[in-house]
Amino acid sequence: MQLSDFDDIRPYAKGEMREAFESLLADRRFDKILSGVIPLPKGMRNWLLRKFFVGINTPLDFQKRYMRPLVYYLLHKATTGYSWEFPKSLDRKNNYTFMSNHRDIVLDSAFLDVFLLKAGFSTTVEIAIGDNLLIYPWIKTLVRMNKSFTVNRGLTPKEMLKSSIHMSQYMHFAINEKHENIWIAQREGRAKDSDDRTQESVLKMLNMGGPTAGKTVADIIANLRHMNIVPLAISYEYDPCDYLKAKEFQCKRDVPGWKKSKQDDLDNMKIGIWGKKGHVHYQAADCINGWLDTLDPTMIEKADIFRIVAEHIDHEIHKNYRIYDINRDAVAGKPNKYIESRVKMVDVENPDEAFLREKITTMYANPLKNYENAIK
């Protein structure tokens, strides 16, 4: 396969960045956002941006010049501190699929990018992002400039199968031919209660595009091994969207058929980016290839292999959580001023405070419960 086989979902490539950049500058919605960030006349603003874009030929160039300073600014403004650890077993010149629990739509991968560069890795990650979030053309352009590839949502079962195979083929191509890293969440969407579990469907998707037929247990192991999967634990002291998640729980309970609107998605993205997170920690485990090599395919039923791998990834993520006082208070059932303040922030008709308190407390209790189970 070659890069052009994936033109419909892949990030921009070398030589395509200038045209994409000009399309951003020509977009009215994007220009309105820029005017709030850079309060200069449009002509002067675009002249400055074009000057600053000189020398940017690849998405990695774009990330280093534009996105890295922004991410460091966010780390300074929206956290009280941050830390990361990548084991020495991870070859900084190799390429990996970082599979993590999902804390923020935008920042999970953005923080990972700067931490990888600080840790001596040669490149950042390509990012799987759902097309349900690409609600405006400028968003799709910007994320493709930022090393994102598209996950198609809302398809029929037949279309979904075809799309999953196509995306899996691209991910195998990105790791082994483009020599890129990849970030992918362990499940579709965030775990609203922070009980992070790897969906077997994610692993089945990774198997589909591998170098073997993926029909036997040995084939499946080989295909997953081809992706160099690294479990990654992301820990936020405070989840800035916790009260929004609690609102979703009550709306779904009280309003039949309730679904988030596009505006709800945008609000979640905005608050997730700028909201206070307390301390943030990223902890990578060893690549699972060594563990996969210990499996005997003849002793495993095909129906069980994805569950076994998912459970191993979950164990590696859970044991690497960073635990904070709020997690301990939530498990102990102690009154917590922060949790009470978040309950008061839920904007919903007829708020059920006891229900909302229980949901937010559960969000902070589950990481510690899973951590304790993992280290036993």
C-alpha cells in the first residue's frame, strides 16, 4: 500500500501544508476566532501568520512551532504541575501505538506530544479523532495539519466494517512504513465514570489491517504485535468536565432519548482544554510485545484472545495511575469541598443533588479502586 490509498482519512503530508494553511486563513469562522486571539487588522494578522509559517513543511514542523508553545501555555495555566515517565525499555527511535485511557478529547494527545519530545523521542503521535467532532471545515483542516486521521462515526454495520479495515490498514502503514507513533483511546468516547476499560472492538479493529489474515489466534497476536502497543495511563487530579458528565447522567436518566448537541460537544472541548486540572501525570508501561511473546496460541481459544489482551492493557493502565487526595476521599466517602462545588455547577432543570454527588464521587473513586485491584 501507499500513502495515496489513505487520502480520505490521513493527516496532511509534506508539501500539502501551505495550501491547508491558506484555506484556514480564508475561512470566515476561523478568522473570527483568530481576531479574538490576535486583535490586529485582518491584513496585518495574516501577514504575520504567513511570515511565521515560513519553513513549515510537515505536520511535525507545525506542531513544534505552533502547537508546542500553546500546549506549554496550557500546562502552565490549567495545571498546578505535570510529570511523565516512559520506561527505558521503550526505544526512543522506534515507533509505538500509545493506547490510553481517555480524559480529554483534545489534550490527551497534545500533552503526550510534548512529553514524548521532552523524553527524547524523535517524533510525536498521529491522532485518531472522530469525524463527529469535525463540525466545521476549519476544524478538519486544523486537525489534519496537527497529525490527525479520521475515525468515521454513524455508519451502517456494513460501512463500519469497511471503514474499520481501512483505518486499521492505515495505522499499520503509519507505524511500519511512515515510521510514526500513534495515539488511540482504549475505547470510543470517554468513560463518563472514569472506570477505564479497553474495548475489545478497538483491538479487533487493529487486527483487521495487519500483515496476516487475522483469522487464527497466532495471526491475531502477530497483527497486534505489529502495532507495538504501549499502554498509557493518564491521570488528572481534577477533571474539568466532571460536572458536565454528571449533567449528562441526569439528562439521560430524566429525558428519554436525550443526546448531546454539537454545542454540547464544543462546550466540552472548550472546558476540557481551559478548565483547571490540578496535577497531571502520564505514565507509560512497557510495550506489550514481550508479554504477547509469552502467550501460547495453541492454548487460547479465538473467542478469548481479545479479552485476554484487553485485560492485560487494563491492568497496565490501572497500576500506573497517579493517585490524589480527592481519589482517597471519594473512596472513603469523606466530604470533599471540591466535589460539593462541582455539584453546584451542574446546570440542569430540577437538579438531583444526591444523584449528581454520587456520580461525581464515583468518577474520582474508580481510578483508586482499579489501582488497588491492579497492584494486588
